[in-house]
Amino acid sequence: MTAVSRFFKRCAGCAAHLRRKSCAPGTLKPCLKSVSVTRIANGGSARVVCVQGDGRAAKQLAAMGIVPGATIVKKGASLLRGPILLTKGSTQFAIGYDMALRVLVDKIDKQ
Amino acid sequence: MGLTKKVAIVGNPNVGKSLVFSRLTGVGVISANYPGTTVDTKTGKLVHAGEEFELVDVPGIYSLEALSRADEAAIHIIDTCDIVVNIIDATNLERNLNLTLGLLAKAKPMVVCLNLWDDTAHKGISIDLAAIEEILGVPVVAASALRGDGIPRLVDKLHSARPGRALCKPADTWAHIGAIVEKVQKLSHRHHTALEMLADFTIHPAGGLVFAALVLAAVFAIVRVMGESLASRVCEPLFSHLYNPFILHLCQHIPLTFVKELLVGRGADPLASFGILSTGVYIATVLVFPYFVSFYLLFGLLEDVGYLPRIAVVLDTLFHRLGLHGYSSIPVMLGLGCKVPAFLATRVLTTKREKILTMSLILMSAPCLPQSAMIISLGMRYGTSVVVAVFAILFLLAIGTNVILNKVTKGVTPELFMEIPAYRLPSLRLMARKLWIRIVEYFAEVFPMIAVGVLVINILDALSVIRFVTNALDKPLSLLLGLPREIAPVLILGFLRKDVSIALLAPFGLSAGQFVIACVFMVLYIPCIASFFTLIKELGALAAFRVMAIVFGSAVAIGALLNGAFSLGKMWGFSV
């Protein structure tokens, strides 16, 4: 691995990464289909199942309405594991990739 | 009554609290279209129907949970005020109601103001005011602070502010909000507007980067062209044909030579005479002011349109490698203008580590605008490549230092979490007012500083302190940096005003290499007096001195390195 690629490398939300962290109390039960919001295709809708960890990230997300049961739309992702763009209602916001990894969602299929 | 009631203007970030505040009180505040513009509280008075209100413009918060220093300050004000005015972005009812429900539970007399009401129509949103007033149980007013609509009604309602009550348990807040929104708000379908399509493009992973590069390049090109033509067509002629003859004529009759020399200096060249009213005024009005106006005109436009948060998202990936997240790019960009507001803007950052890293980046990545203006106008005598070299060296040094700092300091890199506001067409009147506030602040700060600087240098000169310092710095300057010893007094002046100090390099006849070293060193070695005290205030003395020591160390190291490289180059026959 070159120094340059090491400089840009970050975890891509592997299964082990997801399992290490527990969901905050009071969340919906993740089913087998649940994935990190990073795995949702751009433009896709999803229902939030749980926000892992209960630190400041979870509080910030809760203040924006990213709570279990909320429906969000993934607007886009940036290159090199940059921020993920989400919309909830008419609010658009960007969250860091690592924070997005901790938002577990169920994909909502288009009808 | 006679008792002044304290009114806190509270709301989510970027809902127009500062605009409402300034409409109510007439106090000029800087507003912009990105979350976190207000980090300091401002107060103003309002007298209406025999009652006196003291209004406080509170920094924006998303919830009543303190996650940063700005949040803590805001929550403290809410707890100590008599009336809460909750400003809500009417186009984002759902998200804003979270804070509103929290505020209602505090049982303080409260008024709710649905701001940006004019935007709801073309966004296809209709809100039932009577219904929402009934649900919340406190007065609700629709307003547009940008146009001034609804503000008188808001003032009337201050008298009938009623205490709210908790509507639901904190755990059920979002479910309850969903029910409220369902009841009071109707959405109609509409197509993407041109602004929204632009919004999507400017935040696109690849398109956004290209756009950001184009915007930055355009800003610099326009600032240069506008600044130069303002300087040469307007400011310079005004100075040399009107102001200078007038002031020389006035001072002719002063009998004391010392006072006269202090005021207008010796000789006719405004840059070399070194008087408060000649050199001081010339630097402030002809050399710096044109660039200042051009930069803040464009920057104000970018702020009000809402582009800055998008740059922050686009730059997040890069900033992550520096131990920061993209939001830090906003203070860094502010720092291109002046370091003081840039340092203040770091208050929204949550950890001390983040603040230290951002501040070192602000200090090192680029000079402030007056300095840049001086580097460009003096450096162009040597050619474009010299100017580019100065900025490139500073930029690379800043990145390098931050990568190292990020490696050696403990702590985790925080995650970006930022709301992206919709693009808004800026109001020309507001932009003009903002520019005016900045110009007034510039002159209020710049003139006293220059006057003091010139005075101090003259006094030091008279007391032969300068000769002493010059002798003391002689060896280090020539050996380490390869600069002439006469530069020493300029270095002392640099603490007072760094732009002035760079302007004073002109008479030394430096070679191109020496000029690059002198500029890089003088941009870095110490912050100017205003940013020095802001840094201490924001970080605490210990951390501030640590940051300054790191920056000073890098300045000496890069200066010596460049000097070594240039000397080697000279030995091998390159001309530098």
C-alpha cells in the first residue's frame, strides 16, 4: 500500500464494524436487511432503524429528527468516503462518513 | 412599569434570528446564509407601548442539549430571560418544532415567529396559523425579516407572551411533531427550480469540486482586478490630488518639528515618509482598502447566497486528513479576510483539539487580506511567480504542519454534521449594509492601530531602542534568514500591524529570494496584536502560546530552509 492510499483509507462499514457497536435503548430491532445508510443508493429512501452509540453524534442526529422510525432520503455521497448528504422533510444536511456508518436503516422500495 | 424585560431571540441555526433582531432593535449585525454566523450574543433595546425590552440575539441551537460552547451560552441566556421569542424557519417546520417543544416545556412566556414566510408560497407549503397557535398555546406570528413584513405584529405580541407548557414526554417528541405537522401544514407538488438544480450541482462529488475551484479562482481574479482599478483610478488620485496637498498645507504651520514629522513624516513619498497622516492614511486607504472592499463584497455575496456550507462539504474529505471536518473551512475562509472574525467563528467547533488545529490552519494557510494585498502589490515588482511562490509555500507549510499536529495530538477527528441551507437570492440592501458594517469596523480598528504603530516606532527610534534591537537581531537575521539587519524594526512593527510591516519592506531593495523569505516569515512569525488577544481569549493563554510557538517555530524553520535553498541555488548559478 502506498503512502498516498494509506492517507486516504478509512473503514467502509464492514460487518465487524457494525457489530462492534450497540444500538441505543428504545430503538427498533434491526432485521437482517438493515444496512448502514452509506449503502443506500443515491436518491433512495430509507427508514431509520437505529443510531448506534449514544454519544454526541446520536444526540446531534436526534436533534435533526434522525430517530428510529424516521424516513430519510440519501441525496448523495462524496468521493473518498467524504460526507453523506441526507434530507429529512425539507431539511438537507451533510454528515461525516463515519457518523453515517452508525445510522442503520431499512431500505424502502419504490412503489 | 419601568422594569426592563429581557427577551431572548432563540431558534435553530440559520433561520434569520439576527435579521429579526436587527429589524427589532436597529442594531447592525452581520447576517449570512449559513448555520453558525452568530457566535457572540448581541443586545439591543426596544421601547414599545410604554414597556422597555432588552433583546438578546442568541446563537442558533438545534436542541436544549449543550454540545458546544456556543450552545452553553445560548441555553444560559434562555434560562435567565423573561420572554422567549422562538424564531422558526417556516419552510422547515418539522425540524424547527423540536426546539419549540423543548422551549415550551421551560414554561417561560413565549412568542413564536414563523420567519421566511414569503418563501413558503413558492416552495408549495401552506401553514394554518390559527391551528398552530391553538396547538402550541402561545402567540404565533408570520413574518419575513428580509422584507420587514410582520415585524410590527411581532412587537405587539411581545406584550401578550404567554407561558407555554410541555406538550408531550421528551421521548415522544418526534412522533408528536409528526402529528402537529400533519395537522397544520399542506404541501403541494412543484418542480425543481433553477436554484435547486444549481444547489445539487454545487454539492455533487465531482462537479462540486470543479465548481469550488472555479469560484475560488474567480474570487481571487475579481478581487485583484477590482482592487487594482479601485486603487489606481479612485483611491490613489483622491489621495495624491486632494488629501495629501491639503494635509501638507495644514501641517505646514505647525512650529514643532517633532510633531510635524510625526504627523506627515519626512519627504514627499507617502510610503517612505512615515508620518501618521501620510504613510498611515496612505496604507489604510490606498493600499489596503480597495482590496478590502472588493473581497468583502464578493465574500458577502457568497455568504448570503448560501455557498459556504457547500464548500465545507466539498472540502470535508481534505480537512478530514488534517484532523478536522469541513466546517473548519468556513473559519479558514473568513481568515482570508481578517483573522479576528475567523478565530471567533471557531466557537462553533466542539473540541479544544479541533479549535487548536483550526486556529493553526487559520494562522498559517494564508495571510489576512491587508497582508495579501501588500504581498501582491509589492511582489508584482518581482513577477507573478514570486507572489505565487509566497502563497504556495504558506499553503503547503500549513497543510504539512497540520498533518503533523494531527498525528501528534491525542484525540479523534470529529465528524461533519452540518445543515445545508437552500440557496437564497441575496438582498442588495442587506449586502450593502453588511459591507458598510465591515467598512466602519475596519476604519475604527485600522486607524488607531496605525497611528499607535507609527508613534511607537518613532518613540523607539528616539530612545535608540531600535538600534539596540537591530544589533541584537543582526546575526540571527542574516545567518538564519539571509535578511538585512535594518529589517528588525519592521519586525517589531509587525506585531502592531502586519500589513504595514510588509509595506515597509519596499525601501530595502530586497532580492526576489529575500522578498519571499521576508514575506513568509513576516506572515507567520507572530499574529498581529488584535488576533493575538483574540487567540488568548478564545483558547486560554497556555494553549494560545503553544499555538503561537508552533507557528513561530515553523516560521523560523521554513525561513532558514528557504534561505539555505536559495544560497545553494545561488552557488549553483541560479539567480534568485
